[in-house]
Amino acid sequence: MDREISADHRGTTILYIDDDEALGVLLRKNLARQGFTVVNAIDGKSGLARLEEGGIDVVALDHYLLGETGLDILPVIVEMPDHPPVVYVTGSADASIAVEALKRGADDYVTKSVSTDFVDLFVAALNQALERARLRREALAAQEAICQARDRAELLLREVNHRVANSLSLVASLVRMQASLIADPVAVSALQETQMRIHAIGNVHRHLYANDQVGTVDLDGYLKSLLDELQSSMRDEARPHDIVLTAEMLQLTTDKVISLGLVVSELVTNAFKYAYAQGTAGEIRVRVSRRDGYTIELLVEDDGTGFDPDAPVKGTGLGTKILNAMAATMGGDLAYDRNIAAGTRARMTFPV
């Protein structure tokens, strides 16, 4: 039996800090039979110095030392980086000392006595402390592996978003080049709208690449970038309109932001094209706010000629189909307010 125990503990070094040198010699002899190597220190200073040298697997710290107690030394030990586990040794019958030692970072404790069971209890406490330390190390290693895997996944996801954004920008550029080679104004308009839709999606991936969040987008920043791009591309002498954005600081998942971006792009594009007479400046207002803890409201409004949702659609009608499809995808409800004095107000609510 002794040989099996010895094999388990062979190479395990104990630092025993106690000013009772006779007990230290006794423990060293008894524990050596079980495979432990015991290093003695008679006070806190020499014990801490030995710890700094390294090579200690577990510390046994006595409560009563010359001019100090183990409770004075214990906090210094546990503040050391990657410190070994500590078994607190006390001869006091006062359980509060053991409790205080555990509160200050000891892994276990044993009550010192002259009985023959003391060595066995001491070894059991050492084994428990070593086992706890092993479990802590394994937990830290597993957590570190998880963090590294997460970091690699986030890096890969950012790279994917970067590549998707670049690819969509390339596609938008090809569409723009194609539009420049066509004389038919209807075809040119359709290609320009397609380009804007591509930009609306690509903008999401650019924000995902640039931000620290994974899978969520800051909605206010995304909408500002999207609307700046829309105004820059559509504002001219015939349509000198301004877009005004009011948006709460919200974070939404990628799929909802893509759908919302397409909805905003369609509504704002329609307002740019049809709300005001050519050459007349107008304002297009976009507002996004949280109505309650579970619902977000989007308003796109203007002060133009007004829009009758029951009238025949202008153009190809693709924009209306996209709006309805995106609203359905988001589980939202899109409608036009009919009780306004002038202009158009599109309102969509959708669950977070």
C-alpha cells in the first residue's frame, strides 16, 4: 500500500512553514515514505523567499509563528501569480481561525495534534488541496482554449464580413458601369436602384467588420452611413433634398439590420423620386425609436405631395414587393398614415 501511495506523490514538493522544527523533521520523515519531498521554513520571510525560487507544489502553513501568524502570510501567498495551493495548519480549537484562513484563500485546513492520525489527516488535506489546484488549472486551460477558439472565430467572421463587403462593393460598381452604358432611362433607373440595394446590404457587412460586436450592428451608426450614402448618390439639382435622421442607440441582429436597411433604402429612395416636384428642395425624415421593451418603430416621412397606397404603383413595382417581403421577414407591420395634413408618413413596427 505504501508503495502505491509513494508512486502517486513521487516528485511532489511541500513547503512546510512552521517554527516547530521538531514537528517539521517528523513530518519530513513520515511524508518521505509516501513519496513527498518536504522543505521546511521556520518563518514567513524564509517561506516566501523559498516560494519565490519556485518548484513548490503545495504549501502547509502553520497558524502560530514567531512574531506573526499564518493569516499574515496567507494573503501574500495567494497574491502570487500561479501560486501553489495552501493547507492551513492550526493547533487551535477555535474553528473561526480555520474559517478565516479559508476566506483568505486557503484550499483546506487541518488541526495539528500529537495523535497518530495527524499525519493521515495532513496527507488527506494535502491531496484535496492538490486536487482542487489541478481542477482549477484544467478549468483555466479549458477557458483559455475557449477564448482562443472564440477569438479565432471572431477574426474569421470579421474577415468574412470584410470580403463580403468588398465583393458587394465590386458588384455595385459593375452595376454602375453597366448603367453608364445604357441609354434607356427606365433601365438606368432600375440599375441605379439595384446599386442602392446592394450598398444597403454591403454597408451592414462593413459595420460588422469594423465593430467589436459579433452578429449585432449599432443601428444608429449604420443608418447614418446608409443615409449619407443615399443622399450623396441621389441629391442633385433636380432633387436637392435633405435627409434628417433621428435614431436611438440600438443594437440589432445582422438579419434584422439587413432587412431594415432595405426598407429604409426603398422608402427614402421613393421619397427622393416622388415626394417633391423636380427642383424643389424638401426634407425627408427618418426616425427609429423603441416603443417598448419588445417593439421598434420606423418612421419615414416627408412634406411633399402625398402618397396614395391604393393608387397604381409607379415604375416596375419591385420596390413595393421588396418592402412587403422585408416587413414579413422581420415579422413587422408596414402601413401609411392617412390622417396627416400633407406629405407621406410610412410607419413600420417590428419586434426586437
